[in-house]
Amino acid sequence: MPSFRRILHRLHNLWRPTPLSEFSDYDDYWTERGATNHIYKRWVLAADLLPEEGAVVDVGCGSGEFLTYLRQRRPKLQLRGVDISETSAEMTRAAGFDAMAIDLLKDDLPEPVDCITCLEVIEHIPDAEVVVGKLRDACRQRLLISIPNVGYIGCRLRLLFFGRFPLTNCVFHIKEHVRLWTVRDFREWADRLGLRVVSYRGARGLGPMQRFWPSMFASTVLYELEAKERPAGHHIDK
């Protein structure tokens, strides 16, 4: 059960103003944010879904903390990080991993890999279709994506009762998240991009209820995806 303090925090989020602490770019973002020293549930769920061996790239590797956690959980995996921010790539290299700065709106991943993780990333990207299409093409087995769920009950109540735009786990500024999905929207969107949702589960939210009804009670959802066969003549825009 959530603690009383966490319940108060969630109630506060229903009416508090949107965050508006400016940052110039994602180098500035990661310089300000730094390492969090926190293990997120999405990390635990993602690690559970990954194989014991193989090559994994974490897209949007941030400070390298998820890779550090994953190295403990899956020590035989070959791990690498990718991020749009050179500051982020430097932080990940400092944590002991190979990492490079790539803008996936312009460039491709260097080579195909067995699995790709992309946790709390695509909501930051205006043209997420381009990036996810590239991840699909570079992933041999499983693609794991976690995103905030704008269909979460807290988002619904915030808009209904307080007339405020839903808050979706932004750190500094509401402009961080430029795209939003409900579970239904994401499943339809993934299908359009040639991806099958193998499973999805709540990675943050209201206790056990998020497990049984993530579309309503999970504020963050982790999706396990695989490429599907496309019908003849079906074209996916990139």
C-alpha cells in the first residue's frame, strides 16, 4: 500500500501548477539532473523481460544508471548506451559502458542488436514515428518501451476537476513531453508502425491496481514489442 506521504504527493499533483523550470537543451538537462540513485520499477520489469545473453542497446541512456542496474541483473549481456546528449553519453561512459551521442531523427543505430530498451524517451521526441521505426528495424528480438500514460486516473482527474493539463512525470519543464499516449492509443500506433504489443504492464501508479488495470491506474506503462509481418503493399512512413 502507498504510504500516507506518497498519497499526499499524488493528491498535490492533481492541482499543482505545471513545472516551468527552463533548460536550454538535453546537455543542460543532464548537467542539472545528474544521477538519481534510485531504482525504478520500469528497470526491474525491463530486466525481467530481457534474455540472459545477447547484445542490448539502451536508447536514451541518460546517466547510465539503468545499464548499471542491468549489469547486476544480467551480467552476461553486452550493454551499450545511446543518447542525443553528449553529456549523457559521457556520464554513461564514466559509469563503465560504451556509449555514443546519436540523433536518431537524423542517423541510424550503428548495427542491429538482439534487444533495445527505450525507457521514458519517445515522449520527448516530436517525430517519434521516425525513431521507433529505426528501433524496430535494428532490433532482432524484443523492443522494450516505457512511456507516461496520459490515460492514468490522476491525469483524468486533474483535467476534469481542476482544469489543468495532465502532468506526466516531467522533471523540470512541461515542454519535456511533446507527445502523449493512452494505452489504447499506443497499441494502435504501434500496430501502424509494424509492431506487435506482446505484453504491457504498469511500471508506476496506484499499488496493485496498476497490475490489473494499467490503462487506468498506471502512470507509466512498459510495453514489450516485436516486429510483425507487414501485409503486402503496406507502407510505413519513416
